[in-house]
Amino acid sequence: MEEKQKDEKIISVSNYIKILNQGLREFTGKIIGEVSEVKFGPSGHVYFSLKDEGDKSVISCIIWRYKYQLYGIELREGLKIIASGHPEIYAPTGRISFLAEVIEHAGEGELKKEYERLKKKLSEEGLFAEEKKRKIPAYIQRIGMITSLNGAVIADFSNNLGKFGFKVKMIDSRVEGQTAAAEILSSIRTFKKQNIEALVIMRGGGSLESMLAFNNELLVREVANFPVPVIVAIGHHKDVPLMALVADIAVSTPSIATTMLTESWKQASLLLERHERNIISKYSDFIFEKYKKIENGLKISLGNFKNALLNVRIGLGSSLDKSLAGFSSLLLRTSQQLTQAEKIIGLNDPERQLMLGYSITRCNNKIVRSIKNVKIGEGIDVQVSDGKINSQIINITK
Amino acid sequence: MVEKNTDTKNLNNNLKKLSEITEWFDNQGEIDVEEGLKKVKEAVALIKISKERLKAVENEFEEIKKDISAEETNK
């Protein structure tokens, strides 16, 4: 009953196509075929056909400009690709087309060829040039990280990051499979607007096929033009992913990526200690030298002063000695002379002579030394030790 | 964010200043004692602050969402 009612409902062409397109989404699939009839529309969208290798069945396809640019595969006649998407009726023409969301090379051989072609092209453009590589600035903190948060990669990274107060912003992104390229691209573009000092893109190892996103031309160019240095940590077997070649720093594991970020922090401690030692020791050396100089100066001055003092003392002493010696000898001499004089005087004391029995005779107050000094009859005084004897000359004999 | 910025800058600047001071000592034939002491004092302060910054600081992890419109910017 219900079914019948629905059938009877009349709807517009436009609405019918909308309903069909909704239904057609259910037929999302991955198809492999050979490219033919490639046409580039003025809007940049690409129209092409995919032909079955076996019975030559054909389906017309569309890929929008943005997706076409993203996958970087140049569609040309005869190229074997795998397209993922769903069918859709294009309303203006009523034709059914396969709307390709993802296109990729079919087969390792083609992939390898494409890889080598792109590598050569980008290398010739100078994208991998050594002089383009930027260094990770010292003491950075704000880091952007793109990886699959489900993997072991993130644990390896955070366990090795040390404790330097990094502010890590992470975007969880698929790193392989159909949507990886688109997700990584929007992650990189998101980080372009974030205030970060370095970007780290990481994934574990894989085959060339699983590295599709990392060999994507558009992504490689985004990394080349990223405003701050980019570290790419991708494990790989043989062919180095082009994103690793274009990165400022390419390492093979997340833990090595962390050393790039922590190196300056670790060095800072050593650097600090070296500065500390240098500055303090230089200043103390200088002070010590200055002190030594002063000390030596003082020593010399003191020495001089001491010598001077010593000299003065010696000088003083000797002159004193000299004077004293001179004086005492003078004294001695004087006293000797005095003694001598005393002796002489003593010996010659007239009174002493008188005591001995000598006497002094005076005549007319003159000492009588000869008979010529006196005449008979004259009076004379004879002085003895205790008095005078007055006498008269009676006789003179010769 | 601004604070963290100056924080990071400080360590960078501090180390730069310290190496300038080291150079100053290297290049002085006869050091002015007062000037030298000033430099030493400055260096000691810088070293102290920098050592403080170099102590273990936990990292912060924050998950942000990718801006889907970024994917479309080229469309």
C-alpha cells in the first residue's frame, strides 16, 4: 500500500536527480582502469574516461581542480590509475559520471617512475638544496606536530622530549591510505596560522605505496614554503620520501626528532656553567693579580722602610757608640790626667815638703834660693810646717 | 603565550649577554675593578634566572583540530 503511494508521487527532474545522487553515494568504490579522453575545463576541473583493460568498458569521470592538484598525478592517455569515489548524475547534462575523490598510480612500477620524475623535477627547482635548509632555533618551546595519534610514534616522541616546558600542539592526521594526503595538507595549512616555532611531521615506516602522501607534490611544496623550520621523521626502507628531502631536518625516528628540539636546551646548562666559570674566574684572577701587585708593592715599600729603619738604627747606634766611646775615652783621658795632675800636685805640695822637714826661707818676702840673696845681719823668716821662725843671719858659708 | 615568548627570549638573551660579558673580560687588558664587579653582579643574576628556567618543566600537549576549510583554500 505504502509502496504504491510512493510510486504515484510526482516529483521534479531536479529533485529526482538529487534523490538519485543520494542513492548513488552508496556505490562508493575504488576502480582501476586506463585513462583516456582527458579534457581540462576552464575552471580547472578535469574530465576523463577510465577504460577497462579487458573488455574496454568505459566510464566517464570527473576530478575537481583541488583534488587534481592535491594528488599531483598528471592524467594522460594510457596511464593506469586507481580512482576512488562515487557515481553522480551531472544535472546540467543528465550524464552519469564517476566523481573521483582520490586518484593514485596503479602498480609499484608506475609509482616508482612517478616518484623519480617528481624527485628530479623538484630537485632541479632547487627545493632540496642544502642552502635552503633552516636550522631549528635555540630554546624553542612552541611546537606543532602532525601524526596519527593512534600510532606508537607519539609515545616515542613524548617519552624522549625531556622536561623543558614545550608547548606541543598536535593534529591527529591519517598518515597513510586514501585520505592521508588531504588530511596532512589541511593539518599543515592549519599550523600555518598557529603561533609555532617548528613543525614536526611524523610517521612510522612503510613501502613506497604507503608513502603516497609523503611523495605528494603539493604537500612537498607546502613543506618547502612553511614559515618555520620543519622536521620530518619518517621511517622508510629504500626511497627517501620527497617530503623528507624537502624538510629542513629529516630524521628516521621520533626520538631523533626530539633531540633536534632539546639539543639547545641541554647545551644551555653547559653553556651557563661555562660562562659562570669563565666570568667568575676571570674576575677573581684579576682581583688576585691586583692584590698580588698591591701586596708586592707593599712588600717592597715595607722592605724599603724596614731597611731604612734598620739603616737609621745602625747609623744611630754606631754614631752613638762612636760618641760614647769618644766621650768615655775623653773622660778616661781626663781622669788620668787629673790623677796625674793630682799626683804631681800632691808630690809637689810645698806643705807636704814642710811636713817632711823641708822649710821655706824668705828674706824681705822673697824666697831665699841662694846665698847671694842675703847678707849677714839681715833678718829672715823660716817657714816650717806649723809656723814661722824669725832669725838673723850670723854667718854665711859657701 | 606572550609570557612564554618573553620567557624563551630571556634565556636566549641571557646567554647572549653572558657571552658578551665573558668577551668583555677577555678583551680588557687592565680591568676596572668597579666595572668588573658590576659585570660580575649582572652575570650572577643572569645565571641565577637562567638556571631557574632550566629546571625541569613539564611539557604541555594539546590536541587541536585541523581547519577543514584549509583544505579547500585552493579550490
